[in-house]
Amino acid sequence: MASSLTLCLVGFLVLVGEVVGNLDGGDDTAMEEQELLGLFEVLGSFLEDPDWAQVHPLPCTDTPWPGVQCEISEEDPGFFHVTRIHIGPDVINPPCKTSSVLPKSLQKLPYLKTLSIFGCFVTLPVIISPSLFGYSTLLEHLSLESNPALYGEIPSSLGQLSNLRVLSLSQNNLTGSIPPELGGLTNLEQLDLSYNNLTGEIPEGIGAMKSLTILDLSWNSLGGEIPASLGRLQMLQKIDLKSNKLLGRIPPDLGMLKRLVLLDLSHNLINGPLPVTLSGLEQLQYFIIDQNPVNSGIPLFLGSLRQLVSISLSGCGLTGSIPSFFSSLENLTALSLDKNSLAGPVPPSLGSLPNLDQLNLSHNQLSGELLLQEEFIDRIGKRLDVRGNKGLCTSSKTHSNRNISVYLKTPDCLDANGSDNNSRPEENPDEAKGMQTSSGYHGGISLSPAEARLDPKLLSFTTISLLIGSFL
């Protein structure tokens, strides 16, 4: 066994020597021998193909490989340097052999700017060595994603990569806390640590990442409060902290993020009321606070955020009524207010929103007649959900329109007789069986606006009947 490994190594070194020698003798642009040897070692530790080096002896010129990119040296135009290595299922499938590791030979590639490894470490446990990237002064993009066997903690030494612009360690099995040293990455534009098992608090030092545009720490077990220092990140466009254990209130400082487009804090333990300063989020399009114990009314500042496309406040313990300001949000396409304790009527003006394509008001305490336009109900169809509101009803006319009634799970409003229109004979018995009735909505003797629109003859007959009944 030992002799065969020695022969393989000798053959490999002979191959490298021949390649470098050929380049030196017959080409104006070559690779440094140490760097070429490092590239072969790196790819040999990842790829299943033992003949890769023989098939691609000139990876920067004559025999390129899609996962490797090179650039001509600025100091010496006579040499190529490896600047990018990408390994993933889009290049080769399966992307890596089962024994893959993060090799120390990466240190032989000092000009590397991009390293991205996707779906590689699947079986054997792999860690990120604290000393692995200490050499990488030029590294700008580091992505180690979708590696279920990538364990251990995030090394604090990554905070020394001063040129790093993208750090993505998403969908791995990383544990421990977020190193505060990462706050020193002042050129970082994207930080994605989502879908791991990280714990502890979000470091205040992240507020020093002045170039950050995307912050995604979702789907971890991070606790504590949201640091107010995030309000200093004036370039931020996306904050995704969903599915953690964050608590306390949203810091008012977040209202200073004038370029923020997405704010997702759903599935945490955040309390209300939500700070009025969030009215400063002038470019906000997605406001997602689902499943947090906000326990307050719908924040009125939402009416001033005219760029909003999606608002989701499901399961937040909201109380009070649905404000009318939603009708001014003409860009709104989705509104979710379900699983709360909202009361009162549904504002008819919601049906006038030109782009609204999803409206979920289910499982509240809404009441009265649903007066949304029939054209609106017909247009969004099943994407309108008003179930679970015992006091909510729809008119006979709405129920008679089969194209609309199939989407609604509300009872027919009572007519002036105090009788349920659902009790009359139906032309389609099967459809009648599908209708839900409810005793949760009761009409009175005094005429409601809906009753006032009934036929005058019917009103006269009803009035006479009531007078006769009072003498019996």
C-alpha cells in the first residue's frame, strides 16, 4: 500500500514538472510551480476523478475546467494565477467524493479571490480550520453552502479577511456563536449564516460593517435583543432574522435604514408595540413580522410606507379594528392579518386595491356584512380567506353568484324577517350542502343599511307582521 502511494506521488510530481517545463519552454504565459501543485492538490482532495490533473494539465490555458478561473499576474504578465475555484452540482455531479475535506493546500493559492463549495461535505465531518484562511489577504468571496457535514464553530480568524465582500456559510451544521471579530469586515456586502445551529446573541459589532447590504441570520437559535447598532448600516437592503429566539422590542434605530427593502423578523419572541420610527423605512417593500407576541393594534405608520408590496402580521396577537389606510397602499399585492383578535367590519376599500392578489383575514373576530366588490372576490378567488370569523356574513346576492360563493366560508346575512336566506329552497341542493351556516350573527328589529335596500313591499309586509305579532 505504502509503495503504491509513493509511486502515485512521484508520478504526480513528474506530471507537474513536465507541465511547468512545457509552459516555460513553449508559452509566453505560465504558472508558478508551487501554485500549480497547490491547485492539483486542492482539486484532488475534492474530486472523485483521479485523472483530473492528467486531463487538465493546463487549467488556465489549453485544458480549462469550468470550476477554475485564472487571471494574468499584475506584477509579472508572464504568469497566470488561480483566482477562482467553484465546486458544485452545476459544474460536476456528484460535486465531491465522500472523503472530501477543506485541504491545507488552499494556502498554496495566495491569489485566490473566490472560493465556493456547494453540496460537497455530506458524509464525513469537516470543520473550518482557524488557520486555513489566514493567508488569504486577497479573498473577496467565500461561500461554503449546503454542506450538512460541515460542523464546528465559525473561526474568528475570518474577521481578518479585510477584502472579503461576500461571506456565505448557509445551510450547514455550524454551531456556537457569531464571532464578534466579523465586525471588522468593513468591506463586507453580504453576510449569510442562515440555516445553521448558531446560538448566543447577534454581536453589536455587526453595526460596524458599513458596506453591508444583505444580512441573513435566519433559521438559527439566536437569542437576546436585536442590536440597535444595525441602524447604522445605511447600505442595508435586506434584514432576515426569522425563525430564531430573538426577544424584546424592535430597536427604534432601524427606522434610519432608508434603503431597506425587506424586513423579516417572523417566528421570534418580539414584543410590541412596534416603534413609530419605522415610518422612516421609505423604500420598504416587504414587512414580515408573523408569529411574534406583538399584542397591540395594527401600527398606523404602515400607511405612510407607500412602497409596500407585502405585509404579513399573522399570529401577532393584534387587537382593534382593521384601519382604512391600507387602501392607500396601491403597490400592495399580499396582506396577511390572520390568526389575530381583530374585530369590527372588513373595510370595503380593500377591494379597490388594484394589485392586491392575496388577502388573508381568517381566524379573527371580524363581524358585519362582507362588502368587498364582487369583481375583487372573483379575481383573487381562493387567495381570499375570511374563514373563522363567526360574526362575518355575506349578502344573498353574493351567495347567489356561484363563481364567488365557492371561495367564501361565511353564512348568508339575515334578511329583514330575521330568517336565514339559506333556509329557503335551493336550486342546487348539492351546493346548499356545501354552504356553512352560523348562529354567531344575529339581526335586530331595527333596520340595518342592508335591510333598508330591500323591496319596499317586503318592508311593509314585514312591518305589518311585526305589529300583528305584538298584539297576540
